[in-house]
Amino acid sequence: MGAPAPLTITPLSPCVGAEIGNIDLTQPLTAEQVNALKDALGKHCVLFFRDQPIDLAAHRRFAQYFGELHIHVGGEGTASKPDPNYPEARVQHFDRNSKRVSGEVWHTDQSCAAVPPMASVLHQTIIPPDGGGDTLFASMYAAYDALSERMKTFLIGLTATHDGAKLFDKGTKTVYPISSHPVIAVHPWTGKKLLYVNRGQTTHIDGIPREESDAILGFLFQHIENPEWQMRFHWREHSIAFWDNRCAQHRAIWDYWPNVRSGVRVQIKGTQPPVPA
Ligand code: SIN
């Protein structure tokens, strides 16, 4: 058998998201394929794959091409474990009994951690029958680029506090991580600047009065949510989304109750805290 045909990378919007073709994630990948995916991830922030009926072993193998697996710092929350031997895998299953779903607020996954996960790989196995359950993604490169020069100058050098208690279910865990990260960070692979605060977990900008922090964060959260740098992904059975948690934020839409949406998510460890610009 010769080398596999080169991947196809089809952007799904001008700022964020690309669909990858000519790939079979049920099988091991070549080093060339992994490198091409790394380049595409840093550039497009989220990669999508269709028709990939992977099992947990293939899911873990795919994630491990990009780093070690990460264990969620927020306890079980709305998720459960598909296999007690693999605590890094979370079943994200929602149905008529769900009180809430994961990720309904714009967020960066676990930015409350000292070293947040670098990326997430979500595989959906059951999709609501009526077209609901999309996920929104936004580019934090584009959100940063669109700020005025005055605002960029003001924000560079500031840090903000991220508190897991703002987002995670109360009750499964009583103590959540709290960390301080740069408001403007640099992506370690691309060298591009990005905005690193999120509505889900950022509580305040450090070292300025709370009123000023509330007003600035209020503006930044609205700015991040501008549809100009968003895309909306419509899942099908066995679609996979692989998002770079450093340059993308996301939000799940729960418009499908009482229908079922079910998938498994695995995360990849970060190798360093967010890098200040
Ligand atoms: C999440 O992992 O934050 C939720 C994403 C989704 O279910 O669409």
C-alpha cells in the first residue's frame, strides 16, 4: 500500500473552522498527516471530521498524537465516564432528564486550571433528530485583531482571574481551581496574539478596581461573541470536532430537549500556561 492521499482542508468560514477530508481516524495516522493536522489546527482553531465511527481506543489514539491526555479539573459535572480505566474520557450524554448540558456559556475549556487543556476532541454518536444541538466556535485571533489599537495597548500586560466555581456544577466538588492568566496571550505554535478571557470562567481583571474590571470584561465578552468571527457546526452521527483551546472559544446550543444528544470527549494536556503577549 502506498502513502495515503494528502488531506483536504476546506475552510468553513473566513476566520474559524475547517473540514478535513481524505482521512480515516479508525486507523493509525502517518507523521505527515499528524503534522498537517497540527498546522491546520493552529491556523483554523477547530478541525471537523465527518463519518468517523471511532471507538474509545481510536479516540484516545488520535488525541495522543498531539500530547498526553488531560483529566478534567472540575469533577464530573454533567458528564460521566465511559470506562473507569480511562478517567480522561467523558460521556456527554443529554436527554429528557438532563437539568443542564455541558458548555452552554461561551468558554475556553478549564481556563481556571494553571495549565488549561491544549485541545479537545469531541465525537458525537447520537444527534437530535430535528436538527438541534449545534456548537458555536469563535476565533480569539480575530477577536483580538478587531480591537482598536488603544484597547490592545491597554490590555497588553494585564492578567485576569479564572475561577472554575463560576462555571462548573456545584455539588460534585466544592473546591475548584482558580488561576490568573494574561488577558492577551500568544499562541505558542503560530506566534499570533489572541484574546484570553471568557464569560464562563473569567471573574475579574487583576489589579484594577472591580467596577472598571466589570465594565471592561462586559465589553470583551460581548466583543468575543460577535458573529463576524464565529461559525456554527451542525453535527451528524460520527462527526468529530477537534478544537484548539488556546485560540478558539465555543458554546453548545441546548435547543433539542427532550431529544437525545450523546458523545464522548477526550482532552489533550497543555504543555505550558497561556503565554503573555
Ligand atoms: C463542551 O465540550 O464544552 C460542549 C461542546 C458541545 O457539546 O457542543
